[in-house]
Amino acid sequence: MGTEYGADQIQILEGLEAVRKRPGMYIGSTSVRGLHHLVYEIVDNAVDEALAGFCDIIDVTINEDNSVTVVDDGRGIPVGIQKKAGKSALEVVFTILHAGGKFGGGGYKVSGGLHGVGASVVNALSEWLEVEISQEGKVYRQRYERGKAVNSVEVIGECEPGEHGTKVSFLPDKEIFEETVFDYDTLKIRLRETAFLTKNLKIVLRDDREDKREKTFHYEGGIREFVTYLNKGKAPLYDQVLYCEGSKEGVYVEVSMQHNDSYTENIYSFVNNINTPEGGTHLAGFKNALTKTFNDYARKNKLLKDSEANLAGEDIREGLTAIISVKIEEPQFEGQTKQKLGNSEARGAVDTVVSEQLTYFLEQNPAVAKAMCEKSILAQRARAAARKARDLTRRKTALDSMTLPGKLSDCSDKDPANCEIYIVEGDSAGGSAKDARNKANQAILPLRGKILNVEKARLDKIYANAEIKAMITAFGTGIHDDFDITKLRYHKIILMTDADVDGAHISTLLLTFIYRFMPELIKQGYVYLAQPPLFKIEKNKRVWYVYSEEELNLLLKEIGRDNNNKIQRYKGLGEMDAEQLWETTMDPERRILLRVTVDEETTSELDVTFTTLMGDQVEPRREFIEANAKYGTLDI
Ligand code: TSJ
């Protein structure tokens, strides 16, 4: 290459400059989330190679300096000169925005979102990036700094004649990212999901930093095993995981499903391995096939009498865990966040594949079919009862407009933007909170003991529950179809429970309720966890409050560990008087609040998280809360 910049080169620089100027446009944000996105972009390119049938293993390592290395055993990115650009295809992939994936028709049939595009974006946002290609007996290498090649593609050695693959290492740019430390668990969740979605692909994740760790994900059963994983810790209704597979109109369809004995539906849909949290045509096709096939079967086999109404889709999906995964050449994403599949051919393809294979399965497995139908019929009855109960409460509210719950100590300010509601465990803590609060803008709603687990109760029972009714009326938004965020009465909903395992359990039950019935409250950031202190330390008339064991040890190191300090461990909120509660947990100037957020990237793990948190095992729950508390937000 000469020293003079041609028009093409200038465009290149402008392209990657644009990425550095507005990174959010390309990777969502420059927070930790965006940071991890860099790894997904690189890994997804290797996964594309696996989907094309040329790669079996992907190795991901977090190196000691927080750089990441991704290695695959695919064909290796082509290194030959690309005529149009007048340089190595490899360099084109890493330096030209929107390049990649396609080399004169030799590209991938399916790839998602930014796939094949992301390499140059990652390069632009990295302090340095190095790529090594093994191909036809030679090892090639190129290095870039902040998106610019610092040398041309050079041969650095030899490899075995049959050896091939791509190795990419990069260090995220500290000038761009707010946080540059990778989180092993975050990568683990996403890589596990990718492995489930790509049958037979083996993904190894390694952490070479202080806490050396390694994990291999390899699922021969693909999405079948995904369903088994999601139902882990729950009671499946039958042994089999149903699996449907087929191609139609250029859409490759895979569906796996199994009911458990809970009452919530957990359906996750993907297009070209990309999560579609908002569903779309593939999900619609699945739901349609399921409803139609079940009603046909139930009628034909007299499980549903002629006089009875059809089962509704939601009745059949009660307790259903399912994965819908389609592969399409040109996916069209719709909706505000572009997370919804729009291709109409996907609807028909999924509908046809599922209808045919599910009909066959039900005929072959009458005992399973019967169990499914019986559960659906019970759901149908509960839904009818719930509707009655709901109509009743609606009529009541219509009569005496808004009857706030008797236990609520409301605040006087009526502007929701200024108002907070503390949901407090137990009447005694509720009493302290009531005395402690700022009456102007802090409302208190005490709840008695453990609230209902909405995953283990049907709608009719949920609507009849006093604590749940109290929350619904206090929040003011209504639920489900009636949900209206503009009616929210408090812009901070603060869950305040004891700083122990039981308290964490109650928080989880509350979060589960809110997530299942009013997910928008969490998505829009209105839900918080209060952080009461664990210890009070007094020495020479001075007082400290600390929020963790680590903090306690640090403090004791500082002030000296001797008999003169009286350390008090708070077993519960109830042990604090109103003044202490105000100082430590409720005073906006001094308190710590964790905002609850949801990582859309890995929503499927959320269900596993809830199951873990609510199961009988105490240790995983405590670990989870501690691990997540330190980040300042609790990412459920
Ligand atoms: F993102 C990336 F570009 F940095 C990257 C790409 C990172 C990693 C770890 C792997 C890859 C990658 C790309 N692995 N394998 C490939 N394959 C190709 O680029 C390739 C190879 C051959 C042909 C062909 O038509 O012969 C086509 C392609 C797209």
C-alpha cells in the first residue's frame, strides 16, 4: 500500500471513526453490557462457521490482562487479496464497516443481526486486536490498534498441512468503555445458550485471571437439552422432551418443549441463534399450531366434551417450557428494539412443522397427551374462576373509585415522580418504617410473612391473595391486559426485607410476582431493593454501619479489633429503631438502593435464576445475592 490515501481508504477511516464516535449505535451501550457484546460479536462469527458445517470447537479465554482470545477450528478467514479492495480479505473484514461474511458468494447462508459485520466494530473499539489464521500450512498474522492496521498481513510461521482455524485476541479500549473487566458468569450464561442452540458445537470458556476457571459446553441434544436445563429443579409433567424439526420455504425450524407442574409459561424464541425477546412470526406460528393441534386432539379423543369451550392458547401453555429456533437467510427484525421477527414465511413454516409432528406425537403417546390435556382443562377452569374474581373487583373499584388497601400508610404528595413506596416484610418492621419515613413522599405497605409464590399458584388463587391484591391496588397500574404504566402511583417501588436468607427469599417472591405480572415496572427501572446494614459498630461513642462481612473486616482493620467496640449484628429490620432505620436504609441522602434490571441478552437464564433463588437450597441464593449486590444493580 502506498502512503497516499485513496478515496477508499478515507472512507474506511471514516467508517471506523464513526464507530468510535457513536459506539452505542453499534453495540448498544458502552456499559459492561456493551463490553460483553464485543465477545459475542467475535464468537458469533465463529458460530456462523460452525453453522456452515466447518467448525466444531470454539475456545474463549479471558486473559490475565482482561483481553479476550477466541479460537476456532474453522476454515480460517480468507487471507488472499480481495480484488475490489485491493487488499487481503482478512484486512477487509477487520477494517471495513459492514464487510464480512460474504466473499464472492462463498459466504454464509444464515447469519444473524450484525453477524459477519461485528469484527470491524470490535476492532474499532479495541486498544489493540490481533488475528492469526492457520491455512494451507501457513500461519498469517495482522495487528491493529484502535481499528488501524499496524502492519500488512504477514506469514509468521508454519502449521500442519491439514490444520486450519482463526484466532482473534483483543483488548477493549478504556477510552470507550466505562468498565473493561469481563465477568466470567455473564459470558458463561451466553456461551451456554449458544452451545444449546448449536447442536454438537463445543464451546470452552476459560478464565486465566486470578480465579482460574474453565467450563465446557457441548450438547449433542441441542435445544432438547436446553429445555431439560430450564426445567431443572422443577417437576416435569412427563419424561419426554418433544422435538420437532423440519424445513419449509427456506426456513429451518427446530422446536423443543416439555411441561412442568408450575403455572407459568417459559417460551424462548431465536432466529439464527439470536434471541427474539419480543417474539414475532415464528412464535406466532408455534402458538397457533399448539392451540389448534391440542384442541383437535382433545375433541377427537373426547377429552373435551362437545358442550365445552375450546382450550385457550394460554391454558395449553400453562407450565410449558419451550424453545423455538429458526434459521433464515434474510431475517427481518421489527419493533422499536428490533427484537421481533417479521418474516411471514416463518409463521407458516413453524406452524406446519409443529402441527404435523405434534399431531403424530400425541397419537403415539396417548398417556402424555392425556396428562397435557388434563392440565390444560384445569387451567381453563381456573382462568374462568379468575375472570369472575377479576370482574368482581373491577365492579367494586368502579363503584367506590380507588379503595387503597387498609394497611397502606400513604404519602401526602400526589405526584408519582416524587413518591416512593416501601414494601416491608412483617408488621413490626412495617411499624418502624412508618415511624421513620418522610410522610410527604414515602408510603409504607407492610406485608405479612412469606408472600404467595406466583409460579406455584393458579390465577384464581393469585387474585384471591390479600398481599397481592394490596400491592396491585397500591401500585395503581392494574395487571396484564389492564396494565397502564401511566397510572403508576410511585416512581420508586422499594422492596425492603431483612438482610438474611429469608429476606432474600421474600424479595425473590416479590420480584417474581412483579416480573410475571407487571414486567414493565422492572424494564422501566421503577423497582429497587433497599439495603439494610448487616452490622452496627460502636467505638468511643462513634457509630458505623456496614453492609457486608468484607466491609466489616476492612473497618475493623482500620479502627482496631478490640474489646472496646461492641459489634451488633442486625438479625432483622425489626431490631432497628425508627431513627436507625431512617439513617441506614430510608434516608435518600444516605441509603443504598439497588435498581433491579433485566438482561435481555440472556432472558432464558432468568427462569433458572428464579428457580435457584426460590428452591430449598440456601447457599446458592446467598451467593447469588452477594455476587450481584456488589455491582450496584441486581440483574435478575
Ligand atoms: F469475527 C471475526 F471475524 F473476528 C472472526 C471470524 C472471529 C473468529 C474467532 C472466527 C471467525 C471465522 C471466520 N471463523 N471462520 C471464519 N470463516 C470465514 O470467514 C470463511 C472462510 C472461508 C470461506 C470460503 O468461502 O471459503 C468463507 C468464509 C466466510
